[in-house]
Amino acid sequence: MKYAVTLIIFLLINFGALGVGSWLMKNGPQTQWYLDLNKAPWSPPGWVFGVAWTTIMICFSIYMTKLYTIDKSALVIGLFVLQVVLNVSWNFVFFNQHHVGLALIIIMLLTLVMLFFLIGYYSQIKLMSLLLLPYVLWLIIATSLNYYVYVNN
């Protein structure tokens, strides 16, 4: 029962953060600023983002539930909070404020945090760490998209 409650809490926090991030974008992907950007040729269609982030947050919530049940350290909690802050702030900085360079730094830091989760806690949760692969792979793609916009606009 406690595992289920912890999972629900992580799902609520993660999807809540996605909601806040979306709200802070102020319709960013539909704005003229974004539509006029020189975007990477490998940019996925808009619907992919919703599917990707839904999958990512379900997997990440399961991962965090498992990790948190065996390691309630300040480092685990701090990294999780940092991940939430970086994830939400990227939306605001990129779509709302149009600071593409700062957004690139934020997404690179977010990628490093997720790589730390993947590698740093592998010994504790073994194969459950594979649940982070969608997140890490998506961040690598998103970083490349952000970098392309930074260099080409």
C-alpha cells in the first residue's frame, strides 16, 4: 500500500510540474516567435511531445518510487527537486522569455542530473534504472534541438 501511495505522489508531482511548465510557456509552440524559428530538420511533430512526456513521467515516477523506498537521502530528494525546477524553468526560459542560450544551459544541466540518477543509483536499483532511458534519450534529442535553434537563429 505504501508503495502505491508513494507512486501516486510522484505521479502528481511530475505531472503537476509538466502542467506548471506548460502554463509558463504561454502557448509557446503556437506563438509567432516559435513558428518563425529556424528549427532542426529532425524536429518531431508536435503530438510527439505529449506522448513522449507522458511516457517519460510515468517511467520516471515508477523509478523514483523504487529509489525513494530504498534511499530517502537528502541527495535523492534534492536531485529530484532540482530535476523538477530545471524541467519547469526550461519551459519558461525558452518559450516565454526566448532566452535560447540560457535554456540550453538549463537543459544540459537537466540531462546531467538525469545521467547522475541513471549511473549513480544503478547499483541500488539495477534494471529499474532502465526506466530512465526514455527521459535521458529525450533530453539528448531536446538538447540537440535547443542547440540547433541557438546556433541557427
